[in-house]
Amino acid sequence: MGAVGRSRLSTFGRLPAASLSPRCGRPPDESTTVLLASAVGFVMSTLRGHRAVSLIGAGLLVAAAVHHGAEIGAIGSSAGPLLAFALDGGIAVAVLVAGRRIARRDLSPGEEQRVARWTATGTVLAVAAFAATLAVRAFEGRPLVEPAFPMLVAAGVGSLGGAIAGYYAVRQSAEARRARDAVRAVSFVNHLLRHDLRNDLSTIRGYADLLDDPDGSGHAETVAAKASEGLERIEATSAVADAILGDADSSRVDLADTTRDVLAGVADGESAAIETDLPDAAPVAANDGVRSIVHNLVENAVEHGGPGVTVRVAVRADGDEAARLGGDDGVALVVEDDGPGLPPEVRDGSFLTDEAVGGASDGGVSGLRLVATLVEAYDGSLDTGESSLGGARFTVTLPHAPADSAGSDT
């Protein structure tokens, strides 16, 4: 320690015990710790995360300024207190700067709150640890020389360390979540390419083999139609991956027109009766991945409903269906059939687990999981139940597209 530090300590050593502040002469009592925790809790509950971190830093800076200002008046010298203020005040300023940096990062309000909780926890733990050492010294009968200064340093270090640790914890969590989303996106894209596109290509190959037959005049149109559907699926795959990864910007998509396009591609050979109730237009806030929602729900009803199944597809654009289900106002897509009803894995929700997708041999489970994932990405909701026709009922509710949103209604 330099000459200034020795002079400062020796000055305090010559002061009588009565001249020391009571707060400087004994460790903080329980009420002080409770008051600190209550103040931190109030800050955490009322402010955005970055403001809470900045306020903690500002509080430490004010506390340091007040304490060292009182020191200067008590000892009649400014060199030692100013040097101490440069240390604990500098740490407090670093906490303030950390709060400003957090504000400039692209963090959600929830992520900012996590950083603020880490900061507050670091502050409280550091103060509690230092208070415990003071209590031990008091129990041993050892003198307590100016405990406020090291406590301010401990609180500042705890706050700064908590803010840094919290920021990196949030970043690590976000990166892990993005990695999981990427795995899910690859899994679903694999499903689209293996299941949906394979079906289209099998149809194309089958009809192409019939082109040489004398009665194969209409097969060329079927081949062309299925090839177009395959190309549309490839284009939709990109939209699906963007939606799952959260990289897609919502645009104006007409759910009614999309449903009509999907139903027009249902093969006549499916031996299914399709009933529709579609409005002229039903714009929703989504992207081209909506086509996969409609296709998978209709395909699931046709494939699992059995021969001669009746599938009823309706789009409710007035929000009545969403209100009936207890959700927010939106556009509802309802797909129901008169088949055997909901399978057990849908009824108990196990189709949403990663194990169900990884081990499913039938495309229905992974297709429904894709529907649920896309609906969540579009801030919508998925409801399952029994249909009035006697089979399964799936209701997807998506938010209305704002009137001034960009996109296409076709």
C-alpha cells in the first residue's frame, strides 16, 4: 500500500472509537440486509432489465460518493477518500456502463430481466458474504476498521460480475435454443422432402409410365400438375425453415386462397369427399409456410380417416371460432373428418415430443408436429377435439394480417 493509503489508515487509527459512525463500527444487522433485498426486488419488478442494472450502478455510485464525502469531513483530508472513491466509484460506473451496453444489445425484455436478476443476485451475495466475515470478526472480538469501503467494493464487484455472467448466460441460452430450433428445422425439412415430395415424384413416375398407352392422353397434364406441386413444396420448405428459426418476417397471406390451392391438388384417387366453407379472403400474418399447415392437416385427415372419408375444411375470418375456443380474435382454419377420431399420441400430446418425431414411422405424427411448430412460430394456436362428424377435429387460429401489411393475398 502506498503512502496515501498508510496515511489514511493511520489517521483512522488515531480517531477515537466514538468518532466512527455506528454503521462503520459494526457489521450490518439483519434489517439492513432485508432492506437491501426489498429494494432490489422493487427495482427488479418495476423496471426493464437494462434500467435495473443501471439503477443498481447508480445507487452504488451515490452510496460511494456520500460515504467518502463524509470521510473527507471527518478526517480533514481528501487524498485517501478520493483514491478509495476512484476504486468503488469506478466499479459502480462500470456497472452503469454495463446497463447501457445491455440496452444496445438485441435482447428481449425477458432476457434483459434475466441479466438484471443475475446482477442483483451478485450484489446481494457479495454483500452477504462480506457481512458474514464482519460478523465473524465481531464474534472474535477483533476491531472493525471502516467496513463500509470494502463493502462498497464487494457490492460493486458482485454487481459487475453478475451483469457479465448474466449476459453470457443469456447469450449461451439463446444460442442453445437456436441450435435446437435448427435441428428441428432440419428434421421438418427432411420430412417435407422425404414424405411430401416423394409422394409427388412417385405420382409423376407412375403417370409417366402410362404416357405411352393409347388412352394416356390426360396423363401429361397430371404429370405437369404434380411437378408444379413439387416445385411449390420446395419453395415452401424455405419458408418453413425460416419460420421455425424465427428468421421469417410476417407478411400478408390469404389463408382462404391458400386452402383452395391445397384442396385443388388433392388427388381424385384419394377416394375422399371434401366439403368446404371458405370466404372470399382471409388474410393472416404469416409466410408461405401456411401452405404446409393446410396440406398436412388435410393429408392427415384423408390418410387416417379411412376409405371414403368425408373431410370438412372451413376458414372462419370473423374471429367467432377463435372466440369460441377462448383465444384472441383471429382467423381460424378448421379441418374435421368422420374417421376413427384422434389417435392416442395426439390425444395425450405426446406427438409434440422430440422422441415422437425421431421415432415416427408414419408421416402423420411428424406432420402434425410440423403444424404445431409453425402455428407457434406464427403466434397462433392449435386446438384438437372431437368433430361433430364423429372423427377428429383440428382448429388452427392465426392472427389477422394488419390492413397495411405487405404481402400477397393470392
